[in-house]
Amino acid sequence: MVVSTDNSTKEVLYEKCSRRQKQVNNILNAIGEPEDFTCKSLFIYGNTACGKTYVVKNILETLQLAHSYINCIECFTTKLLFENILRSITPSENQKPCSTMMDFIRLIKQSEIIENNNETFYIVLDKADRIRQMDAHLLPAFLRLSELTSLNICVIFITDIIFEKFMTTTGVLNPLKIHFDDYIKDDLQFLMLADTPEGYSRDFYNEYCGIIISVFYMVCRDLNELRHLAIINFSKFVEPIQSGEITTTDMRKLWTKIVPHLKKALQTVYLREVSSEQWEKEEQRSLDADQVKAQVELPYYSKYLLLASYYASYNPATTDRRFFAKKSFGRMSKRMKHSTKSAKDIDKKFLGPKPFTFDRLMAIFYSIVEGGVSSSANILSQLSSLVTLNLLVRMSADDQIDSPKYKCIVPLDIMIAIGNQVDMDVHQYLHDYA
């Protein structure tokens, strides 16, 4: 029995679909009465998590309209798509395989559920942008499905992108389009109140949601993500209240306590598998690991080899004479000044380490070692040890023994710690800081 769209039904839909009254009215006006021949296709679009699927499902279920809901991510082939639609309108004992559009149209015409029913049957294709990856004729056929079958069928497309990105061929029938705009801050805050925990008032949780939105709104306007962030960080927010340090009415102190924690959680937005507390623990664990790594004692000459490799990775080769030559070469020429300034304009530490040759590494090494050092097999073996410890990476092939290339992958903070161990100011020999 289909429910009529009277005022009481609309009020029920307004209550279920909060802050989406305009879109509810547009859809109700588009589909009309159940017995009417409605529009052939309805295209509902808007950004992620703005209530498109939720509103459509509530309208179809509240009005008890015959429909078939299909998620195009799950039905990623035409065969799965056709058979899932037919499964909802065909008894299980009469189901037949279907892999082409012609078979699909023929089987729909044979369906007694649609043929003997004067009411409109709705096919809802959620995540409809996946159709673009299927056969090219699929979209035009669905847009004209009512015309091709001579039945009262309406296809509803729900997607995050505009219709113009669907049009790959000419002659495509334009559907009736309904846009879902983004929720504004007040809408998001109101909808997040549905998750109010037990034992706390709606006003208190409303203030908390306002804090969440103020911190995350510039990087995330997805209602689902904001609700998730509010839930996982609420325990941190109420810790001072549970310990008796702060009362529920002192929102300023609660704000001061929670905001630094939320700013760290900004790095985990959209990463559902990691909560902000877990991220904080992981960040501390990583920091401790770096400190331990920096305190690892290397052999004396290995420290200088590592420093030389870092300078070779992050300094342009043209600056080696300036930093590591033992005697002055006088004033730089205009051409050298121009090339130095051009290299300076690009911050090398953001471009990552660059490969360097073995000869260049040893030249810098002999220049920075205090008191000088003679070449020996011991130094070369220490270089191999640095590669084994993954502090250096060999960039040339193993069979290339003539001037091999390396790259230093140690971060700057560890290099500073190693430089302090040998009384060397690392920044003094870096092109980006000197």
C-alpha cells in the first residue's frame, strides 16, 4: 500500500531529513503521485556526505514506493548490475542470467511485478559515476529505460560529480537534475547532536561540536568524518571534567585543554584506522626512536663519512669549493654569483637527497676530517657498513665499480646530533643555511 504525499507525510520526511527540506520538496515534486508517469530519469548530485542517499532512501521507504537500490561500487560489471536489479523484481525461481542491455530490457518487460503494477518503479543507482567505466551505451540506455521498455520506470542517479562529466557521446537524454549543496556550519553542528553521549546534555555536546567544527572545518566538511572525529576525541575532552579539574560550564578552560590535541589530530583526518590518541602515541614512539638512533655510537671516521655524504646529497656540486677548499680563491665572478643565487632559490632539503659520486664524497671527507687522514681499506669498509645500516643508499649497479654513486637518507636532526659529537656545526656547511 503506497502512502500518499500529504502534509503529514511531508512533516515526517522533514523530521527524518533535517536541514534538507528544500531537496525533499524538489524530489517529491519530480516523482509526483505513484500512479503518474514520472520523469524518465532523475540526476541527484552534490559533494560527499551531504545527505543524497539518505534522503532518497527515506522518501522511497516512507512512501513505500517499489524500488531497487544498487550500489555501483559493489556491482562493478554490467552483468552484476543487471542481475542485481532483476533480482529485486523477479522471483528467485525465475531468475535468468543477464549480461547485455538487450537481455536486460527483455527480462524487465517479462516481469509481472512491473507490468501488472500501475505505479512507478524506481531504480536507484548510487555512486553512479562508476558507470562511466563500463560500456559506453549503458548511460544512454538507462536514461531512456522508460522509453525502451514502454513501462513506468524512473532511474535515479546519485553521484558526487556533475552530469557534464558523464556525457561522452551525443544524443544523451538530459535528466532532471537536483543539486544537494554543502552543509553550512550550523547544519553540521545540529546534525552532530544526534551522537550526544549518555550522561551529558545536548547543550554541552553542542558546545563541543562547535569546537570540533572550528578546528576541522577548513580541511574537512564531510559530516561523516566530523562525527567520527567528535566521537573519538570526546573522551579526551571530558578527561579534566572526570578528574574534577574543570567543570562542564567552564568551556574556555576545556577549549584550552583540547585544542592542542585536536590540532595534532588534523594529521589523521580521513584516516579511519588511526585515532588521534593512537597518532599521538605513534608520533612519540617515532620521536623516541629518532633520539635513540641519534645516540648510536658510530666509529670515528664513519661519523665524518656520514656528514660528508649528507653535504654531498644536499649541496650543489658547484658549492664544494666554497665550503670545503683549504685556501681562498678570492672574489667570485659575476657568473659564479649568478649561478650560486639561482641554486639558492630552490630549497634543497625539500627536493630530497641527490646522488653523488664516490670521488666527490671522499674529497669532502678528507676536507672536513680534523688533522687529516690517509686513504685505507678501513675507511672503505666503514663506508660499506653505512650502506648496510641503511644510512646510505647505493644508487649505481652492484657490478659498476668505477665511480659508484650513493645517496644519504639520514634526516637533518640526526645529522645535527652526529655533528655535535665531533664538534661540527652542520648548518655552517649547508648551502641552504650558510
